[in-house]
Amino acid sequence: MSKANKPILAVYSGSFNPFHLGHLDIIQELHKNPWVSKIMVVVSPQNPGKSPSIYIQTPTERLEAVQDAVWKYKLSDKVIVSDIEFSRTPPIWTVETLREIRAKYPDYKVVYVSGIDCLDKIRRWRNGEEILCDFGMIVFPREGYDTGKIINDTYKKHPKAILMLAVKVPMEVSSTEIRRRMDAGEDYSSLVPEKLTEEEKEEILKNLVVSDDSDIIKNKSELNDPDSVKATVDINKKMTGLEQKAKQRKGKLTEQ
């Protein structure tokens, strides 16, 4: 299959410290677009440009928060949550993650997702030109940024850049403000996704089984379709809390 005809796998990565409604808004926008076949949300344990002291949650807690939101908002038919970077030694570079994902999913065109603010800086990243010209980017506009100018400047410096502009400006939510409220003991619930209820968790568990490889969880109704990605979690054999429960119940669920 030629690169031009491959379905798009959009890779949205970040530390998600914490995961908030702005992040969810981007995922939902990607999810509803038919030209995006699959979305991989990569939770990074640490941003190379930030101090470890800034993180208020462990990498696993952030991974669980993203996965809970994917299930809560019924996005698992297209969205994979990945800890592909968890086993890597810092600094962790985006281009290396993209290469690894492309090797794992050769039948997809891997494209990087970012905000326009990131595009303005990406040429200074490790192998930024490779991300722009080889992988390509889906770019979301942001308030306060001159989207047209940044894109035009990017094409002038990188004529072979592959850019796809999203129409919607995602919800603006400040991670810094959430962390401040958390430190101060103030309410921040209006800025983050709703949590799964215990009833919803039980319902999810009833419809999940773990594959023989132990790193893939699928909806029981999709087990006969090896190409299905519904309710699939790519967690590289590191099970988060809810997935551990699903694994423990594997025997029981497969007997039903």
C-alpha cells in the first residue's frame, strides 16, 4: 500500500499533567473526523524541557486518567492509549516515538498532532524537519496565535512540510491553574473530565477480555475481528488499575 493511500494514525502525545478538558476536546475532534482512522494518545512520563518536580501525578496515574476519559466519553472505537515511552530512558524525543509507532503500524500513515504554538517551535526540536516533512502534522489553532503567519513561515523554511489544519480552536484550559488549585485544595472539577462511576467501571469490565499477549484488551464482541481496534489499549504489558482487574477476570469473562 502506498503512503498516500494508507489510513491515518494520528499520534497525540503529552505529559497530560494533568489530563484536562482541553486535551479531551482535541481527542474528540480527531475522533469525529472520518479522515482519521485511528488515534494514539501517548502519555509521556516526562517532558525533556521540564523539571520532574512539576509533575503532580505519577505516569501511571496520568495514563489511567486518559484511559478513563476514553471509556467515559465512548471514544475507544478509534482511540488507543499508549505507554510506549514508559520504558525509555530520558530524555525522550518525539521523533523516536513516532519512528517506533510507524514500525509497529506499517499499514498506517503516522501523523503527529500538535497545537499551532508547537508548530512555531518544532523546527528547534530534535529532528524537527523529519517530523514536519516525513511524518507530517495535524495542527490545531489556538487563541492568541497568528495561525496563517506561522504556517506560511513554516512552508518558507520547510517547503516539503506536510501540514493539515484542524478547523476548531480547542477549549483553552490551563494545566498550571489546575495544579495551583490542587495544591491549594480548591475545586478544579470544571476543568477536567468526569470520572468513571463504579457502575460504569463494572460495565466496562463485563465487556473486556485480555488477549493471550496480555498487552491488549478488547471488547468481547470484536474478538473475531483481528483488525479491530475497538476498546483496545496499547499499554505494552504494563496494566493500569482497571486493566489489572480485567486481566484477573480473564478466565471468567472468556467462559461467558
